[in-house]
Amino acid sequence: MNKDFSLQHLVRKPKKDNPNPPVLILLHGYGSDENDLFSFADELPEELFIISAKAPYSMQPFGNAWYAIHWDNTDGKFSDDAQAITSRDTIRDFIDEVISHYEVDPGNVNLLGFSQGSILSYAVALSYPEKIRNVVALSGYVNKEILKQGYENNDFSKLKFYCSHGSVDQVIPVEWARKNKPFLDSLGVENVYSEFPVGHGVAPQNFYELREWFKARI
């Protein structure tokens, strides 16, 4: 692992010459790794500098997580919020490292997260909106417990969200995701929310929609 970076990662440089490209950081889901969302890379806009980060907590026998999940918990506290907050700030630091080490546009940093990576994308962007331009949040929800204290006073005027969820998601209930839009609206954050008739995954039409939304905003 490069000691200059907080997180291991894969890189796809822009396919089009651009001295100051927008950067997209991919944040995978629980139990996956940096190779998972990287398969999206070739289908995304060619001008992007794409980085797929690996979550810091190793799982057995394989995979990684941004924080532990206690599946057998009955009081509703199944997420390790302390670990999630640590990961939130690790991603914040990683963004600064990316900007200082790669030739990218510091004013055009974007996040794309799936599931647990989506939950962290919400947390990073709402806690530190000055660092992020666009967020694509797939199959996740806002966990208010891991937002930085005082987040509601942040300036969200430049932040935009594309949010989507499977209507028959068996991992993260769609009812949780349906709260995202009213919450973002209450903060004055520009956002769209879509549902697709799938489980915990990204339907092809979902991908095409998010790609067009993103293309129009980078």
C-alpha cells in the first residue's frame, strides 16, 4: 500500500486528454472490494479520472467493509457507527490525498457509492459539502448518526445527489431509502430519487439513468 494514501485504490485515467479532469471516487459495498464498482469504469464518461477505493476493514474469508454490521442485534443499532465515522473521515482525508497526488480538478470531486459505500457517500458529502460536487448514491440511506455535528448549518448550494433504490431490496428496506429525498429537500440539497423493480443491485436502466444524470453535471 502506498504510504501516501489512507486507502488502497485502483485508478483509471481519463480516456480524453484533459489537464485538469473531474475525479470520481467509487465506494463499494459491505463485503466487496475495489474491483467491484471498477467494472463500471469503462461505461462512465471518458473525461473522468476514476478512483475505486478499498474499504479499510478486512473481513473473513474475503472482502472488506467500511464498518462492522451486527446482524443479530435487536435494538436497531446494528451498524458500528463509531467505525463508520472513522471511515467517513478517512474518506475525507483520502480526497485531500487524491487532490494533492493526482492531476485532478479539486473543485470537481464526485462520489459514487453502493450500499454501505452509498451510506458513507451521504455522510461525507453532507458533513463536508465543500469537498464534493455530485453524489451518486445507490441502494443506501442517510444514517444521521454518522453525520458531522452541526451538519445542518453547512452550505449545500453546490451539492447535487442522484439517489436510487430497488423497490424489492431485501438488504436495505426501500422504506429507508424513501426518506432520503424529503431529508435532502429539508436541507435545500438539489436531488433526484428513482426506484427500480429490482433487489439489492443496480438495474441496467438504473445505470443508464445515473450515467446521463452525471454526464449533464460534470
